[in-house]
Amino acid sequence: MIGKLKGTIDEIGDDHVVLDVHGVGYVAHCSSRTLSKLGSPGEAVILFIETYVREDQLRLFGFLTALEREWFRLLQSVQGVGSKVALAVLSVLTPGELANAIALQDKTSVSRAPGVGPKVAIRIVTELKNKAPAFAGEAAANIGLKQEIGEGVASAPVSDAVSALSNLGYSRDQAANAVAAALKNGGEGLDSAKLIRLGLKELAR
């Protein structure tokens, strides 16, 4: 099985890249987010590869990070999610953003991906909520609080502050990050008004 390829970009298509490795061209299917970050033909690149072997075909899927590849695998553990839908989700959300969306039970963000309807989005945020923290990457710091918010078990001041900031036009993820920072800087036991003020200061930075 192919796990990683190091070579130069030969060409970039709508949904794939051809990677030249010592004169052999490998076609790797990628998310649009990954394709946009690859660079230009002739540039060197390293791709983490997921290899699919079927009776009638061999397909390679390429990712810039091992974490993105892990999410590709994880998404497909959800009923109704195949490789195409998994790539679509990773095209609109980074691994960190996806972990946050799942923690917050934010099916709207997930459903922005082409081919992901409301039912599939609900299954993704529901079935993966216990696995998201382990795959949060740079979003890991606040994932616990966001799960509490998403599951409706956060304290009243925290929930009220996140709701208030969301009503001001910030996304739930931005609001949750701001409130988490406010708690870190101001300590536990703050009331909602104080959390909102400190959260707004964080958002203004």
C-alpha cells in the first residue's frame, strides 16, 4: 500500500493532481482546499496517501497532512459518507474547523459541503462527537468547552455569553473561542455580562 509520495507536480486537475515520482506519474484525488495549496507544476510536494484497491481500479487520495488523511478515514465511518463526500467536507472545512463544528453540533457548517444534505450532516456531527477531540489538531485546546456548549450542558453564564456573541453576528465557533479565552484570562465563576465583555475584547483583537 502507498502511504506517502514525494515528487514534483506534473499537472493539477479539477479534483486531482498528477505527481511525478522518479518519472512515474501518480494520480491522487484531493480536496479543493488541498489542491489550492499545492503550488504550481514543477514544484516539489509531499502528499500523505490513502490507497483504495477495488476489483476494477486502484485509486489514490492525497493530503498535505496526516491529520487531514485521518479525517478522510473517520468521515467514511459515518453511514452515507463515501470518499467523494468526505473530500467535499474537507474542501470546505479544515480538520480544526470540522472538529469544532462537530463539538458544537453545528450541522449547518458541515452541510455547506456539496452533496451533504441535512440528514448526512446530522449523522456526521452526532456519530463523530466522541471522536472529534482526538482529531482536533490545533483546535484541541477549547474542544472540551465546545462539546459542553454543543450538548447543552455548559454553565448558564457560558451558554448565555456564547448566545449573545452569536446574536451579534459572530459564528458559534468564534463565540465559543472568545468565551473560552475569557474564562482562561478571567477565571471560573464569571457571570455572563463579564464573559460577554471579555469575549468582545478577544474578538476585537
